[in-house]
Amino acid sequence: MQIIGLCRFSYPALGGFQVGHDTVEDRIAYLYHEGRLEERFQLFETVALPCLKAQTDPDFELIIVIGDMMPRHHVDRLRDITADLPQARLHAEPPRKHREVMKEILNNARNPDLPCLQFRFDDDDAVAVDFIDRLRTASDDCFGLTQAHRTVAFDWNRGLIAEYGADGIAATEVFRPFDVAALAMYVRPRCPLTIMNYAHNKINRFMPSVSFDTQHMFVRGHNASNDSRQKGEAPADVVPLTAEGEKMFRKRFAIDANAVRAIFSKGQPT
């Protein structure tokens, strides 16, 4: 079984954003603004990467898609912070249609003779440290479904929304079926479909879907540079974590509140 995760790190796709830009140049300028990228790096380093490095089942791949015009110092920083995650590799692309390029990248990464489990991974989200393990087990447990259908969705629908800053972490529990985080799709051998063929919140319309209500399987980031926040999404009703909450974040997601406080205390360039 091949397991592939796909992470878009400030890739200037044509489409794929809720925020509109008049030109590709405008989108690149927005995505590569030093203040915005500094926040994305802070979140990637303290939230997204630790949970992947701590996975109890390390047998997976992560493709980090970047633009081929990303400034060199940012590419070097990405290489540095992922150097101890051997499952990760950077993949640079020029601006292209979002879904088309992502589908192509996934299919090029596949061994067509193997079944594949695929998941999307946002650069400010986290999954539980046993996500890959549970995903593989779910696929095994649903052998009858995966044998009968070319695609099957697996969804863990309970998690948290969190905000991060110099004061640490504030969060609230949520129930979000078929959200991006902790959602995956089985694809049978030699099937060209990918998880990027479908809008995540509509995937259950197109294939058998299995949902699990295991608590604390994902953390969705809520921060100033979220695409959805630029379109007026209301702030999340989060509260600062207690000492017990910080312990749970370390245990379930490998997110260290002290590391969050330290890196966000450095501030952001303007």
C-alpha cells in the first residue's frame, strides 16, 4: 500500500483560492510577501511538521508543492526544516490550473500497480500522530469495500480549531465531516482518479465513505493568512489551552505550546 500526502506551500495556482487576484503576478506578490510567508513558516515549523515527524507509522510520502519562482532563501529554508523528515520532498511548478497540476503530481508519484491512499495536508494544520496508522488500519478493515470500488473515502470528523501566537495556543473542539484535515481516499491500482478530483466537502457524493468519530484527530489552523479569513470568515470561538490542554496537544499532535510561544514572540516582518 502506497500512502501519499500532498501539501501546497504558497503555490501560485491558477484557481484553488477563495481570494481572487487580477493577475498571476498579483497572486505571486500576495503569496510571497515577507510578512505572510513568515507566518506560514512559523505555522509549518511548529504545527504541521511536528505531527508528521512523530507519526507512529512512518511509511508514507509527502509532496510539498511550491512555485518555481519562490525566492531562493525561502526554498532553502523549506529544505532545512524538512531535512529531518525523509518522507518529504519539494516539487516546484510554474503557475498552472490548480486541480490539474495537483492530479498530475499525485499520479506521477504513484506506482500504478499498487493501491494508494492519498491525503491533502494544509501547511497550518495538524493530524494526530497515529493518523497514518489509523488510515492504513481502516483500509485493511474495509477490505470488502476497497475490493468492490475503485475509490473509497476515509474521514475522521472530530478535531479542533486553533489559533497560535506569542501567548501560546487557543482552541475549541469541532465536528467537521469531510473537512480537508484527516480526510483520505483509497484508489485502486491503475485508477487515474485522485483525491484532488473532488471538493473535499462533497467527496461522499461520489464514492462509499467511512467516517470515524475518534476525538482529537486533527487541528485546523485559524490565522491571519488563512485563505478563508480574507473572505470574511468569522473568528473562531477559541479559548486559551489549560496545562492539560497543552499536554494533550503535545501527546496527540506533537505541538509544543512553548515552541509556539517562542517562535511567535519573534514577531513578523512588515
